[in-house]
Amino acid sequence: MRPRRVAAILDGMVMTLTDIAMRFGGQTLYEGVSWQLRPDGHYGLVGANGSGKSTLLRIMTGELAPTAGSVSMLSGLRVGTLGQDHFRFDDERLIDVAIMGQPVLWEALAERLRLLGRPDSAAAGERLGELEVEIASLAGYQADARAAELLVGLGIPHGWHTRPMRELSGGFRLRVLLAQTLFGDPELLLLDEPTNHLDIASIRWLEGHLRGFRGAFVVISHDRHFLNAVCNSVADVDYHELRVYPGNYDAFESAKALATKQREAEAERAEQKIEDLQEFIDRFRVKASKARQAQSRKKQIERIEMPEVKRSSRKAPGFKFAQRRPSGREVLRVTGIHKAYGATQVLRDVTFGIERGEKVAIVGPNGIGKSTLLRIIAGMLEADSGSVTLGHEVATGYFAQDHAELLHERESAYEWLCGAGGTSDIPTVRGMLGALLFSGSDADKQIADLSGGESARLLLAAMMLQQPNLLLLDEPTNHLDLEGREALMHALAAYPGTVLFVSHDRHFVATVGTRVLAVTPDGVDDFAGGYEEYLRERGEDYLDVERARRPQMMSASSAAAPVTGYVQRKGQRRNMAALRRTVERLEREVADLETEGARLEAVFGDATYYERVGREQFEREAERREAVQKRLVAAMWEWEQAAAELEETPA
């Protein structure tokens, strides 16, 4: 990493927003927004869907001009944003696309390659010498290694790095573009939902990368665990304004709830005082002896300032799932399912059963076949062999990751829900739409005009009307905001029926799931317990980048291409006894670090902390928290490597 400028580290702010206002037509997103970004600020940007978070990022990059206000930044600031043109680099190798994150270096490398292909000349030789110096000064001779490290961390194996971008699906193209952004060594990162197309292993890697990031970043995410892991401040867009809170997402949520409660209490006290004064006035204003006191109290009422209790733009949808009738005890039996796409085997001999009331999480790396398995069970796709048997009285409801699979664009939301929900009763359908935040004319919006979050809520509304006893959910939280995720999570936990679901949201999986089906390259690991228990008992073998295959990265046109298998195993195994001692030592260290980390998070989460401590104590404890977080990431990685090697070492 290139050295940071002293000014960016020690003094000033990398970016300053002053009195920003943004309006679209008659709608005001926000006004009077002022925000100073510290050089080491790791900010989560949160707010309800439609509150203007992505718009604010576009204002910060200069892509959009605000209605009012200004944006200023440190001179020459390197700003990294996630590119959205997935097809611009179709003919380029993956590793080259990543290196293009540093345009000056890439141009120097490309020019050197062109000159090497020409006949020798004095001018070419002189220019090559200049380029060698320039490339060396930009750490260009380590570029391939750095780019490869980023790509592997984001779940793209070495074997794919020299292949063209056109062979990747959209989700994996975004990973390469994220690697490109990170390779650019920005001083300010602006990322809009970077985890949407990452599996859990890649999200964990990105968390570690961002925790160690020496510059500033602003990240929009609906993943609570991710925000807690990477942020030291949270910027909240609400009430048509922006307010910045210190600490991670949990600390922000507590501080905001406390502030709201305090404002409401102040308003109640003011109202009660006005009521008491008015009662005195009403009782004694006709008595001459009390007239002066009554007049005095009237003036007191006029001087009372009522605290403003603003209405939050955050609204939680009213998810509530019921079953029309219970199923039999055995809900589902899957036997010997095989599925391949061309030469690529996705599912191999998948067998399991589910009983009534279980909430089963299907986990595993991207492309391993989780969504394919769910589509086969839902009857949307045929298996090559094997069978799916539904139990007695089982009625299914299916939520597709690709919403277009179930929605018809030529209908309104209201028309589609009438058909999908099996009822034309106007009050019932309108009431359901209102409960899921389709207010007024929103119900008449065409399907093609719905946002991702609106489409997700509409699909879930249909399930609520259908009242099935088996819910099959493929990434149901992808487009929901944090309020929607929390509401869905609690509704599913309270649902009396059976749930089989795929999700990369760890908080969601850990809260809803009562059983884990881990789809791995070696088969299905069926664990009778929640996700946290699974991690303690099994570890995360299915996410181990040295063992997990990464199939199905290709587009449909290249699905027959061979898939990278296991990464080469470690060359030499250490003594088993020494390995066991290492694993046990690291387990103890991780436990101690987690305890210390929790203690420090509790300290910073105290709403009165910043009022009670001085600057020196704050800086000391902040440094301690950062050191603990960094060591915890390193210790977890060391433990995973040692545990994997111990497991592979013959007894």
C-alpha cells in the first residue's frame, strides 16, 4: 500500500458536505445535511428504502449535483467506487481488470507490453527504461500478486484469473469490479451494498479487509452483522436529515432509541406541565383574588417550548405468516438428487428429510447448488435423477431469488396479488398491501416499476394470503432494508409451519434457523442445531477456501467449461500433537479476544460514554479496540488453517 499523505492522516477532513439538500419534484429527500468525513472514519450509511442513501453517495462522487449545498474534498483525493458497467471489460482477463484499478500503473504496463513487441530501437529502449522505473515506483512488480490476493479473497480461485470477464455471471463480475476498486488503493471508499453478491466466506474476507483499511469509507448495507463488524460510526438518514453516531450499528440503534425516548419523555413532561397550568387558569381566572396568578401561568405556558418529536421515515412491514392447516409429521423427503449443467455437476446424491415445524437453513459457498436445490423442491426445475416427496397435507409457498421468475410485468401490484393470493376480496388485498407498506397509489404501480424491496414484499404478501405450511425461501432478505429484515426474521421465527431457506445474512440465519444443511463439494452436512451451534461444533469447513470448490461462476454460455477444484493442499504437515496444541492455544486466544472485544463494545455502546471520558482515554480505548479486532481476525484465520490441517492429518 502506498504511503498516505500526512495531511490526510493528521489534519483536516477528507471530504466535507455543507448544507446539502436534495429534492426530486415535490419530494424532499433531505435538507441541511452537513457531514465531515474523518481520514480514519469507517462509516455505515443507513436509512429506510427510498430515504436517499444511494443518491447521497452519487452526490459525494460528483455524479449528481445537489439541489443546494456543496461538497469539498482533500486536493487530489483518491476516491474508490464500485463500477456498475458489467460488460465494459468482457474481453479482458480477470487479473488485468483488477489491476486497472490503478490506471497510471495499468497504462505503464500496457505501454511496456506494446514496446516489447516492436523491433529494437534506441527510442524504444530508452522509453522502456523509463517505464521500468515508473512501474517499480508504483509497486508494479507486485501487482499480479496483490490482484490475485484480492480476487481469491472475494471467492475467485487462481485458475480463473487469466480467463476473460465474459465467462463470469453478473454476481462474479461485480466481485472482480470490487477487487478493481480495492486495488486502486483509494483514500476514500464509497460502496453501495457491496455484500449483495458475496457468499459468507467472501463477506468475512471483505470485513477483515475493511477493518484493516487505513483510509475512510462509507458503505451502504442492510446486513447488520457486516455493519457491526466494519463500522466505527453510523450515518443515519432519517427525518429528512443526516445524523452521525459513534460506534457500530448496535451502538447506533441503542443511542437513537434512547434519544427518541428522551425526546418523547420531554414532550410528555411539557404537555403535562401545560395541562397543569391550564387547569389552574380554568379554575381561578374568574376569581379576582387569583387573577394575577392565572395571568402569570398563562405567560408561563407561552414560554414553554415543546420539544419536536419528528416522525421517522423508517417503517417496518407487518409480516405475519399463518398456515391454513398443519401438515403431517414428515413434511419433505429428498432422495438421491443429482443435477448438472452441461459438464458441470452441481448437486450430487443429495438426500435428507424435514419434519413439521423445523426451520432449516441451507448454507454453502456461492454456486454450490443451494438455489438449484430449492427450485427442484419447489417444482420449478427438474432434477437429472432422484426424487422429492411432499408429506401429507403439505402446501408450499416459494420465494424466488430472481423476483422476475414469479412476477408478471404487465400487471399492477394489486392485480398480481389478487391472482397469486387466490382472492379478489378488495378489503383483504388492499389491507395486505397496506400492511406491507404499499400505501395509496403504490398498490397500482406496475410490476415493472417496483423496486427490489417492493417486489420482495409483494412476493411475501402472496405467501401471507396463501397460508402454506411449508415456506421455501431463496435469499428473501436481499432487497429488504434493516427494518424489513428484522420484521421478516421475527415473523418466520413465530411461524408455526416449516421453513426451508437460503440466506447469506448471518444474523437472519442464526435467528431463524433451528437446523443447518451445509451443501459442500463432498455432499450435504446435516446438522441438528442452530447456526451458532454449527459453527462451534463443525467450524466452517464448507467455507474453507482451500477445500471448497467454486462451481457455476460461468455464464450460461460457458457452463460447460471445467470448474476449478480444490486449491493445492499445504505441502508439508506438521506433527499432529503440535498441531493440536496450536489449535487449543488459538481457541483460548480467540475466546479471550472475543470477551475483551465484547467488553470494549459495551463501553463504546454506553450512551453516556462520550460525555464521561476525556480525549486521551477515548483515544487509548479506541486504539485498544482496533488492536483487539485486528488480532481477532488474524487469530481466527490462524485457527481455521490449523484446524483444517489437523483434520487432514492422518491419525
